[in-house]
Amino acid sequence: MRLRTLTRDPLAVAGILVLAVLIVASLAAPWIAPYDPARTSPRTMLQPPSAEHLLGTDDLGRDVLSRLLHAGRVSLGLALAVAASSVAIGALAGGAAGLIGGRLDRTVSAVVDTLLAIPPLALAMVASAFVALDLGRLTLILALVSWPGVARLTRAQVLSLREREFVEAARAAGAGWLRLLLRHLLPNALAPLAVAGTLLVATAILVESALSYLGFGLPPPTASWGGMLNEAQLWFQEAPWLAVFPGLAITLAVASVNVVGDALRSAVSGRGGQEG
Amino acid sequence: MTSYALRRTLGAIPRVLLVSLLLFLLLQLPAGGPADVFAADPNASPDAIRRIEELWGLNRPVHEQYLTWLGNMLRGDWGFSFGERRPARVVVLERLGNTLWLTGGALLVGLVAGVALGVATAATRRRSVKAALQLLSVLGMSVPTFWSGTLVLLYFGVRLGLIPSGGMGTIGQAFSLPDLLHHLAAPAIVLGSVYVAQWSRFVHAGLEEAMREDYVRTARAKGRHRGALLMRHAFPNAAIPLATVLGLELPRLVAGAMVTEVVFAWPGLGRLLTESLLGRDYPVVMAALMLLVLLVITANLLTDLAYGLLDPRVRYG
Amino acid sequence: MLESIHHLALRRLLPVVIAALVLGSAGAQSRVTVLSPQEPATLLPHLDLLTLTHEVQQLIFDCLFVVGEDGDYLPNLAAEVPTVANGGVSADGTTYTIRLRDDVSWHDGERLDAADVVYTWRLITDPDLPVPARGVWDKIEAIETPDPYTVVVRFADTNVAFLGTASSDSCFVVPEHALAGRELVEDPFNRAPIGTGAFRFEEWQSGAFIRLSANPAYFGGAPAFDELVVRFAGSQAARTSLQRGEAELALHIGFADLRFAQGLEAYSVEQAPDHAWWQFWINNEGPILADRAVRRALTHGLDKRLITETVFGGVADPLDAILPPSHWAHADDVRAYPYDPEAAASLLEEAGWTDADGDGVREKDGQRLSLEILNIAGQADRRQVVQIAQDLWRDVGIETVIREIDGASFPPTMSSGEYQLAYGWFGENQEPVFGLWLGTNWQNFADEAALDLLRGVSSTVEREARAEAIRAFQRTVAEEAAMLPLSTRPLLNVVSDRLDGYRPSLSGSLYNAHEWTVR
């Protein structure tokens, strides 16, 4: 991977910086947030941005900046967890299917195809509506929705790699399929997987926000960027600023992840192109 | 071609069945299954309970319930909507057409604007313009439609009054195409804008690559104008992969329509799904989900068939 | 020469002009638009508890009587109001003889007669039908029809509440010829009703609107305009419509929209007479809520004044009893629970709810003090109140989870008992029937002795005795904290300045829509 190409592209650099700032700010939320995001203060509701409340207050008097930071924690943390788990599950399932073939392949492919036919947001929505949501369950649901794409990708990769000499050699040496997969095949497919994982983060942020916006996200008072936007709609006349900041946060997060993913992809394809 | 088409179509059927099974199992999540919620309601009439039992086969093993439900679905009995006191099938089919309008409109917007933007990006030689357009497309891909939609609606609709504040047509007025288009414009543009970004990048990349082909470079060396070359040689070759990408994006377009429908109060399938979930109207939830899935699978099928038409190599694969 | 040409032209043109004017005015559809924040689940009367459904049904159906804006009963489908003086009510108060008008037709042309009233009674009291509020109809022993336009209603015991029931809430008379013998819950009548009212049903587009057309044969006089459309619009959509002047009336606006509505130039905000209040329903049967200490702690832990002053903009007043002060039977001496988080905390401590693990939420015997609050989605003030309550209760160690559902699902979810706390409002009839306690009883209040107090009310002739029984009941409820009243609920409608004749009463906001004119 050519890091040099990455650092030469100003867009990529900007993307990495923005993403870094967002992640650090969100992680540090409990310490840098000026107020308790769940503390209501009805007497000071719907105040425009001021020195006391940099981004204003919402319809319950809660500080928007604090909510935004804590919501970032939820959204970004969730997205990273979802990406990591989807890649893990998808790579394992898709890799095993591609490597072992036969009935396992047919089963896994059938499951993957089935899941891919359902619009992810619809599936996530229905699943969310029926369970009492908490962070863990939501992560699980979103991972359920995201792993098929990774599985399909990994399977294709493994299929193209498994006839290679190094695989034959390892097999001759007595390696089982799991070992083959984990030590030989997947590391070679690492680059496209990494790209897929990065883009999955972006998708996860969007799907989680959409879920919250529609009313199927984490229950109050947990802050979420999508949820904040949902609440902001009712007050557009009195407090237009409420609708601006959450959406901006989502856009910045998703855009920076996309940019980083793009840069990764172009850095990777520089090398990957030789292997076809 | 026909055998290819037949194979593909038949191959789609098991997919549909598997999805229906998955969805059915999903709806068993609420304790005892959704039908039990109705059965437990002391105010529900015995007749309503009987109907639910007929539809879902309460108290029977899950696989029997599924087969009963599947049989009913195939016969056209999709259950009774408790939210609207009408057969679920009627409720769902009403909304299907509306979603198709929105998705079609967005597709058109995305395609036209995306291709135009992609061509413009490829045609221009100024790097700053290229960079700016690329930044624009990244942002376009990243903006959540519920945000852009809300802002567009609230600013252009509520504040400026230029667009209707939602819905599909002016109330009480008989259906008229101009009225529909007036209501369709904003949601279609908002939904299509996400794909404008993606497809313009795709077209741009495809064109750049096509431009590097030997025969094009030869033509350039012969002094042909860049723009003309772009359109007459590079573009048609970039069109085929564009068709595939379009097909792959259709599921996401349908999903994206869901959120846009809610923002603009567009009476489509996606919004119906949201409302019926909030309203615990399970027969409608199932029917709407199945229809959405059927839409996606049909779209994939059509793409496969179109691809088969365009690229003969695929048919014998 | 010129003159004659003029005359010729005039003679030729005038008929054309007149014809154009006549045709033009005949073609122009005058329409009144009413905004409603919620959509009915059905238009078949008596099956839905939502007040907004009732408002829409007022346009299509009629009751035997209506309540005038001064609070007195007026005849409607009945030719006159029966009283003891005119012999319509027997001396012992058990028998009501009602003479029906003979000039009322259903929208399909059939005449209204006594059989329809009898059928309505049977429908409301049918045990197989999910009728949430039966009023005093189920106290009727028998109804006789000596002739097609006379109805004799016999109660087992003296009944003073009949006129109240028959003039609001569960009062709409439904057509026997269209409904008898049908499966009512699923009948197409739910979506395409036939009534006697000033407006005929034309069209219902789910999620969008219900369109009605004027009934020229209405016995109360044909409406002055051709069409009435009820549009369903949440907060934001309603505001847009009002700003654009697209509606003549907006029903039951939320407090979030009050300041906005007051700022509109072409409209005024009017309070409709009603005995309504906001409350938290408590499911007394729930494992945690069966404990009175918890219920009292919840009440002490809620700062009602904070909510009324901020969310309700000071327009509503905090309430301790389960009847508002506007009602003659309101008790102002019930046990009050002033906002006192410390009292709440000590009540919980004494009952064994302690925060052993220091996470801010109390436990007892391994069970977390966690309650679910059911709320109706879509209105800003509902969400605000519930979240403020959540925050306040968090301070005393009670954890709450909020679940939002849509308006139409609220009644069935409540009656299935699948809730712990729920937020909403309720209204009581001038002549109370206590549907909240004797009818739905979603709160699963089991004190039979107290309920008996209520049961006797409609047969007690003496008003003061009635009042005392009702007040005693309120005191019991407050003592037990079986319900958590929050505040009064002024019913606010936004009325266009161009609308004349708008006169809401306890019968509803739209019952006299046929008398409206729009400038």
C-alpha cells in the first residue's frame, strides 16, 4: 500500500483530519461536553446559539453541543463496531463458502442472496420495532444487515485466490480450511476487505441515523444524530438551528469516511491491479 | 436468449420464497407472535380474532403457520389491516404505484444529472474544476436524504412556498400530471441527488478509462475533437457497466425512497411500512415488506435480462 | 346607427353573460378545510375512542340532542327535549319518551325512524363488539317503539345522565337498514359511512384527508358551502397550511403551536368548552405499580407546575383531582402531592427500593425500578412532557423507557393491558358517565366499593348528592394515587377570521358546521 499517494491527495488528507477530529471529540465527549446531555431544563428551551450554549438548546432545554458530542459517540462507536463485526462474520462465512464449496457454498450463497434482496433499512426497521433496543442489540441488528455484502466480496476473492500456488503448498503441508483461510487467503484479500470495511462504516452511520430519524432508534434520552433531526423538525419555525447541526455532523462523518475509503481504494488498486 | 431469460426468472422464485420465510420468522420475534397481541385484547371482537387465527394459524407449529400464511398470500388473501379496516392487499397495492413514481423520477434525475456531471467532469481539463466536482460528488453521496429533504422542504416549501408542503397531489383536485409532477419534483431531486454523485463518478471514471484506449488515442492523434470523441466512442462503451451499476443500485434506491417518502409525506410503500410498524398493523407490515422485496428482486431480474441483451457473453456463462 | 348596434350587441351578449355567470357560479365549488392532527381508524361510530374521530363523525351523523353553547340541551333528531314538565320524562326518572322528527333522511334516501334508535342501542351494548365507551346505554332495560317516530326508553332505575349521553360522546344514531346483521368491525361502512348529518361522505384517502359534500336535504338546513375536507396534518404540516391560509379551522392544536397560532394575522385561537385534562394512566395491575408507595412516589416526583409553565405556556393549570375545576363535580380537597423529590425518595426507600449498585436506578429483590411510558407520536408537547417526566423521575431513582405509537393504536394497546404508564388526555361529559373507570378501566382500578359510588351516580336525582359521591371517589383515587393527573387541558382550535358561525359546545367543535359561512 502506497501511503505516499495518500498524503499527496489534499482531499484524502482533509478527510483523515476531519475523521480524526470527529473520533477524538466523540471519544472525549464525557469530558469535553459542557453539560449533561440528558439533563432537561424546560425553562431555558429553544435558545439560539449563545456564549452559554454554543449551539443553542433544544425543546427540552438540553445543550445541543453536548448532545451532539454524545450522539457522535453513539453513532461513530456503533458504526465502527458494526463494520468490524460485519467484516469478521462476512469474511468468515464468505471465505469458508468460497474455499470449501459444495453444500456449504450453496447454503451460504442462498442466505446471502436472500438477505441482499431485502432493503437493509427495511430489515433493520422491522427488527428494531420488535425488540427493546439497546446499544448491543442495535449493533447486532445492523451487523445482520451488513454482513452479506462482505460475504459476497470475500467469496469472490477467495474463489480467485484458491488455485494459487501458495494455497496448494499450504494444503500439501496439511493445513485445514480454517488455517488456510485465516493465515493465507484472507491476508491476501485484506486490501479490498479494508476498503469494504471503511465504506461499511459510512453506511452504518447513515442507516443508524435513518433508523433514529424514523423513530426506530435508541429510546430517549439517548442522543443520536438522526434522532436529534427528528426532534428538530417540529421546531423549524422557532429554532431552525436545531435542524442544521445534526445533519451537518452526519454529513461530515460520512463524507470523511468516504474520502478515506476512496483514498484507500486508489492506494490499494495501485498494487492490486497487478494481481488482476 | 429465451432460455437465459427463463433460467433467470425461475431462479428468482426460490429467492422470493426464502425471503418470505425469513420475514415470517422475523415477525415471530414479539413474544408469541404478533397475532397474540390482538388475541389478548379484550376489546377485540371474536370475529377479528377468528380472522387473525385463520390468517396466521395461531397455536399451530411455526412451519404450519408459515405454510398457511404462504397459501393465503398466494391466493390473494394478505390479511386485514386493522389500522385501515380494509384488506391489506388493497392498502399495499394502492401505495405501490406511488413508490414507483418516486423511484422512477429519482432514477431519471440521477441518471440525467449524473451522466451530465460525469461527462462534464471528464470533458473539462481544468484540474480545479475536476477537484471541485469530485468534492461535490463525495458530499452528495454523504448527505443523508432525510436531512437534505427536510431542509429543502422547510426552506423552499414552508418558508418560500415554492414547492408543496408534502403529499402527492393537491387535495380534492382530480389527478393531473402537472400537479403530480409539481409534487414529485422536490422528493425526486432529493432522492436522485445521492445517485447523481455516485453515477457521475462512475461515468467519469469509465470515460477516463475509455479515453485511454488505443483506438481513441489514435483518433486524437489524427486531430479529432476531444468532446466529439468522448460522446461517440467512449460513452457507448461506458454505458454497459453503467447499466449494471444501475441495477445493483436499485435496491438502495427503493430503500432510500422510504426515508424520502416520510420526509415529503409521499403516500408510498416505504412510508406505509413505517406507519404500519408504528401502528402495530402486522398484516400490512408483512404485505408491504413482501412487496418491497418483490420489487427489488424484479429490478435485479430486469437488470440481469438487460445485461444479457447487451452483452451476449453473459448468456452462456 | 351606433345606438342600434349597441342595442343589438347588448341583446346578443347579455344572455351569454348571464348564462356564463350562472354556470360559473354553479361550477365553482366552495370548500371549507378543517385540519386534524390525527386520523380516525374508522368512521363507524362507537368503535373508536379518539375525540378527533368523534369530531369528524359529527359532520356525518346526528345525535338525539345536542348541547347548546350555553350548556343547555337542544333537540336535534328528537323533536323536543323531554323533561318532567312536558311529560317526556316520567316522574320517577326511569322512563324517557322521545318523539323523533319525521323529516330526517339518511344519505341514501331512507327515512330515519325509531328502529334506528333501537338498533343503535343494541350496537352500543353488544358484548361482542369492541365498544370502548357505552355511556349509560347499558343501563337501559328496554326500548319500546309504539309508533315509527316514538321511542320509549326504560331504565331499571332512576337515570339522570341519559340526556348527557344522548347529546355527546356515544350519541350518534346509526342506520339499521345498512348495518343490521353485518360483521361490523370489517364492514365497508367503516370507510364509507351513511349518516343523517349535514355532510355526506365522499372520499377517504388514507394518510391524507376525508372529503365530504354538503347534504342539501339536511333537516337542520343545507350548509352554505359545497364541500368540507378534513385534512390530517401533524404540527408542521398544519403550520404550513395555516400560514398559507389553506384552512378555515385547525382542531386541537398542541401547545407547541400556540404561540405560532397566536401570531397569525388571519386567525384567532379559541378555546372550546370541554372538561378535559392531561394525565398519566397507571396500570395498577402491573407488578411494580401495584405498590402504592411507587405510585405516590411517581406523583411526588413530578413537577406539574414546571410543565404547565413551560410546555403549556401557562395556559393550563396543574391538577390534583381526576376531574378539572371546570366541572361542577370537581373536588378541590383531594390529597395533594406537591413536587417533592425527597418525599418521593424516602417513600421508595421505605418500600424497599434502594439503589444498591449506585447506578442511579433503584432495585428491590433483584428487580429494577424500570417502567415503560406509552406515548402518542407526532405532537411536540406530548414528547416534551414525557421526556421532562422521565428526567424528573430519574432524579428519584426511577428509570423509564419511552415507547411511541400512533394515535389509532393507543386504545387497543391500552385495553390489552400491555402498558405500565401512558400519557394522554381525557374528557368527561357534563353529566359524567365515568367511562374512564366504569367503561374502559385501562388502569385496572379494582376498588369495587369506590366504583360503586360512581355506579350509583346516574340514578341519584339530587345534584348535591351526586356531587358528593363523585367527590368522595376523587378523594379515594387521590389517596391511592391510582391515576396521575397532570393538568387541565384547554381544547384549542384555530379559527379563520373569515369563518362565521363557529360556535363550539360540549357536543363538539363541528356539530353546527351547517350554520357556518365563509366570507
